[in-house]
Amino acid sequence: MSDADIGNGQAVETIRAALARHRPRGTPFLCLLRDTTLRSAIQAQAVGATEVLPADVPPSLLAKTITRLLQEGEGGEAASDAAAFTRSQLTVAAASLADMLGAASAGKPVTRGAVDASVRSIDEVAGAGNLGDLLQIVWNYDDLTYQHCMLVAGLAASFAHRLGFSAADRELVTRAAVLHDIGKARIPLEVLHKPGPLDEAEQAMVRTHPEIGHAMLLAQGGFAPVVLTAVRSHHEYLDGTGYPDGLSGAEIPDIVRIITICDIYAALIERRSYKAPMAPEAAFDILVQMGGKLDKDLLRAFEERIVKAHKAAQACATEQKPPQRAP
Ligand SMILES: [Fe+2]
Ligand SMILES: [Fe+2]
């Protein structure tokens, strides 16, 4: 249990270090918050909190929550080692994304260490090969920007592993995926997360995110050219109908084509509080119907290596559900 100002970077680092030292697998972590803003709750989740409560909660509720978490923790040990590994790696990735997006939205340079840490963790999870666990854990992130970045990066890293990419190429793909929407950190949240359809002006604003992201990273310096291209061009289509530059065919490198496919698939299978993720078949059908916009060979490989694994993971999750009682 922690009781610290989670808005303070040093406190967060101290909590992380303490958890790394003292938290065996499956141990619940209750995070008490001094301010209960959404940002603090997200930060707490990113650090790996099992549950969050305001620090001034009545002692009786605190005691009840601790008892429940301890009971659940004992039962929860049945969760496989693989799932625990995936969870702890993705917690690191989410915490790093929080640092990275926080810096970007405050107009500061993107924290290199945070990008490196999330790329490493996501690549390790993808290498362990369990796409089902990865999706299940990522779907638990309610913040749509985190969920989206982690989904795109998780899919892209898994795809790169399954295509047999070298470690260096995998790193580039995963880095491009982690950073692809970094420009969205500068778009107002009320537009980005607007529940209804966007009006024309709002759409135009959202469509500036590739150029904004590209300009941010270019100004900061030190990013591989293909990563910069992926940030700028992940909404381009092979038939020239995309944005911001209307590129077509050979003007769009393979790594960018991979990010585009993973980006669209991720947007289709994201989990919102009010809707279940779209089934893998239905999501893939939409990609196929996009015709000449996406790379056909890559799409076929994506079906073989990712969509099939996603379907298998889903079938397995459905089997594990308790049988419905007869009416
Ligand atoms: Fe985007
Ligand atoms: Fe995206």
C-alpha cells in the first residue's frame, strides 16, 4: 500500500523502485491518492495499482478493501506465470507511455528513456508470443490514448516477431508504433475523446496530428528517419487518398505500411466502456474491404500471423468462461 503524492515524479520513482524490490508476483498493491483527478488515477494504474482509493477514505472501508484484495490475491495466484510476466512488462510500458505523453503534452521533449523502456517491454511481451494475454491486459487500460498506443505497439511488435524480423528491425517497428500518434498529445482532450461524431473543424484539427508529431520529433532530433516517416505518414494510403501528403505506392516504406495496418486493426478492436471489442474476423474484413489502400501481401501475412492468433486466443477465452445455466 502506498500513500504518496503521485503527481510528483520522484515519488512515482520511489514507489516503482519499492514495488520492484518488495512486490512478489500476484501481490495486490493499493494506491492511496491525495488528489483524485483522472490523471492521478491513470498514473496509479500505470505504476501498477491493483486498486485506487482516496487517502481520506473512512478506515472501515480501507480495512474492508485490504481484506478483499488479500483474498483476491491468494486466488489470483492461479494466473499463469506467462500472464504475470505480460502484465508486469505492460505495466512498465504503460508507465513509460504516461511519462512520454505527459512530457509531449506539456510541450517538453519526449523522454528518451521512457520511449526506450516501453519499446523494450513491448518487444519482450511480443517475443513471449501470447497475443491473447497481451490484448486482455491492454484492454484494461481505460484511457483510450494509452490503450491505443499499447494496442498498436503490441500488434506491430508481435507482427514483426512473427515475420522473423531482426532485433534491429523489430526495434524500429515497435518504436515507430509507440510514437506514431505522439502528435495527439497536442490535440485538446475534449476533441480527441469527444463521444459523438466530430464536426469539420474538429476533424481538421485531429488530422494535423501526424505533422505535429513529426515536427516535434524532428525538432528534438535523434530519431531514425523511418520512425519520423511513420509518425508523419501512418495515415497515407497506397492509392494516394491518405493524408497529410497524399503519398502513394513506392513512396510509402514497408515499416509505415505495417504501422498503418496495425493502427486501423487496433482502432477497430479497441475496448470502450460501452462496447465490447470487435471480433477479429469482422475487423479483418474491414481491412480487406479497403482494397488498394493497404498492402495486399502484408495484409495476407497479417491474417496468417496475427488475426489467426487473435481468433485462437478468443476461442480459448470463450471456452474458459463458465457454462451458461439452462433457462
Ligand atoms: Fe494517427
Ligand atoms: Fe493511431
